[in-house]
Amino acid sequence: NRDRDDVDFVVVSPSVIFLIEEKSWGPEVAIGPDVWRTERGEMTSPVKNTSHKARVLASTLERKANGFSSLRPGPRRVIAAVVLSHEGLQLQGSDPTGALILPLRNREASSRLVETASELAPMPAAVQERVREVLLRMQSPKRPVEWSGPYRMPMKPT
């Protein structure tokens, strides 16, 4: 099922993995706990489904990435986020679960991801490598990873 299995982006930092759902809804989006109102009408909140995918990924990593489960108990290492990419986004409300809902404009999304990741201690290098290996093995043969590798997110708008 595409809705259940599709993931738009996975961002792996030294301390956390972000599972990201991108939506281009807008320009006006009113966030509710179950339904978001947009110009296209009422849309099911993407938070619940994205959070479920993040829990499934965390469980998979605990089983398959040697050393990942030893990071528990502790803060979540797989975090769901929804990025809203409409250029003229006007966001109203917030998710009652405290989910990461980020506008893409002005690099706010990347800044918040960097800020969230910096709040956690890095995973051991060996665990980071095992996480990357597991994620690459999970890719769909029909839709392989288009780009993978080290990168830097800008910390300030240029």
C-alpha cells in the first residue's frame, strides 16, 4: 500500500533519524488533531501516519541495526516530521501531540532539524554505520535511493 509504505525523506544525522512527510498544501493550512483544513478541503492529518512509520522504522532498526537497541531507554532516535512546502504558506494552529510540523521557507525546516538533532548525544559511529546499512537495504528496487551521502545543512539563511 503506497500510503502506508511510502516515505518522502529520511534524514540521518549523527544523533537522530528524521522520517519526513512532505506536503505542498496551502497557502492556508489550519492544523487540527485529526483533520487539516486547506483550500482543497479537509485533509486527514499526516501526523498520525508519519508517526506510525517512524515507530515502525525504530522497531526495525532495533531488530536489525546491531547496537541501536542499546540506545534505549532514552530519547527517541527516530523522529517523525511533516514539512509543508507551499511557497506562500500561512500556518494556523499546532498539533496537540507536539509533532514537528515545519514550513520549508527561509530554511526554517533545516534549522529546526539541526536544532533537534543537536539536543541529543551522537550515536556511536559503529551504530550510525549499521543504521545506514539497514536503511539502504530497505529501499525499494523500483525506487532506489536517488542520492545518499554526507552533507551539511546550512545553519543560517544566505
